[in-house]
Amino acid sequence: MKPRLLPRLLLVWLLCATASVHAAEASDAQAWREQAQALERGEGVARDTDAAIALYCRAALAGDVFSTYKLGWLYANGRGVPRHEGYAAHWFALATQQGDAHADIMLSRMREPAVTPECVLQAKRDEQQRVEQAQQLTDALTRYRELVSTVEQQRIMKIVYKLAPQFGVEPGLAFAVIRAESNFNVNALSDKNAQGLMQLIPETAARFRVNKPFDAEQNIRGGLSYLQWLLAYFKGNVPLVLAAYNAGEGTVDRYRGVPPFPETQGYIKRIQQIFALQQHPFDARITAPSPALPSILSAATP
């Protein structure tokens, strides 16, 4: 592919993606508006003006002009809600900006200045929280990068970046496991005969078809396969996955949670200092969940 074609393809992709997002928002807005109308009028459901207002607000914030005007009308006339010219002015002003001529006329009749409705303020607070959570997630997932410093670590992480997406494993988790298991020593060998970068014991190596445990790529592939399996087995619960990687899934099942071994508990702590997420996406098709998981999770719930 010619390099100069890439910007054009990226632009086309971005335009298509944006169009898809807008189409989804319009579809959602229409659904919310229709639900709001049914609740407002009591059509097929019990009348609930408060719920209707909330849905009209969601639709209006998604760009539905009808819902925007409707909210202004409801507050201007006190239909199902206390009359509030400030809220009405807010919605009429927004509908006017969206090109609604009737809203412009109604706005001219309002004597009170526009007041931002609570549902709009709450939506802004929710959006800010989503932004902050997304940033926290990004920070948590990329914290390890500042620790990738040596040439050997960079070489190994290139393999991780290539393979991790194939197994649905975050590179940061793989990095933390490799660091804790072998500190990036391809030839690491423990007194329990755990081998290579991700310290696969012979049984685990055989289970995941690793014939050359001291080959970096094969070892990482086997370790990622095991992590993928454990993530499915413990439904993405990272501390349980790490405990099982260190002590075996049978041990975690037997103890109904993280076993009381100082080595295992310290292992989890070291990894979670780098990879802090408690829940990781998982592929439920890989294996059935642990039969002990319901009792483990119920015991962990206060």
C-alpha cells in the first residue's frame, strides 16, 4: 500500500466511524423519545411523568429536537411538572439553536432567564466521571511502559505486543507477570523446574503445547494461553487469576479464594502495583467458569 494513501484511508475510516456513532445516537434518541411519549400519555404503560421527563432529557441531549421542544413546552405550561420558566427557557433556547421556529417564538414569551435543568447538570457530572474513569483505566493499563527500559525488555515486549491481542490479554498484565516470574531472563529456571520468561512448569508447558520453554516467543505464547484460560475460568477476576498462576487453579478452588500463602499473596501484590485493574475482559468460550467461583465471590462480598 502506498504511504500517501494511508491518510486518505484513515480519513474515510474516521468519517465512517463518526457517521456510525451519529446514527446510533439518533436511533437511541428516537427510542427514548418514543418511550417518553408512552410514559407521558400512559399508552400501554402506567403514566409516569417523572420517567418521561428523564427520557425526554436523554433524547434531547442526544440531539432530538422534538424532545427538546417538548421539555420546554411541559415546563412552560406546567403539564405534569411544576411550571418553571427558567427550565422552559433553557429548552426553548436549545431547540432554537437546532432550528425550531416554534421554539424561537416560545422563547420570546419567557420572562425568566434560562436555568440549567438538573438532568443536564447530572449528565455533565456523569460525563466527567466517565472521562475520569477512562483516564484512570488508561493510566492503569499503560503504567508499565515507563518500566520498559532495557534493550532486552524492549525486545521481549515487542513479542508481547504481537501476541497479547491474539489471546485477549492486556500487555501490561503480561509485562507484570514476566517481571515477577523471571525479571525478563529468558533462561530462568526455578527450583521447582519452572522454565523461561513466564516460568512454565513442564505440565503447563505441555498443556499449552510449548516444546521449547526457553524460546522467548514460545514461552510467552504458552504463558498468554494460560492467562487467557485462567481469565475465563475465574471470569476476569485478576487477583484470582494471579493466585492461580502462582499456586494453581486447583489450589484457589480448594481454598475458595486466594490461598493463605505469603508467597502467593506477595506475588499478587507485586503484580498489582504495576497492573492495578481488578477485572480484566475474558472470553467465556475458552472454558467453563470455576464451580467454586460463586462461593468465592459471595464470600468476598461484604
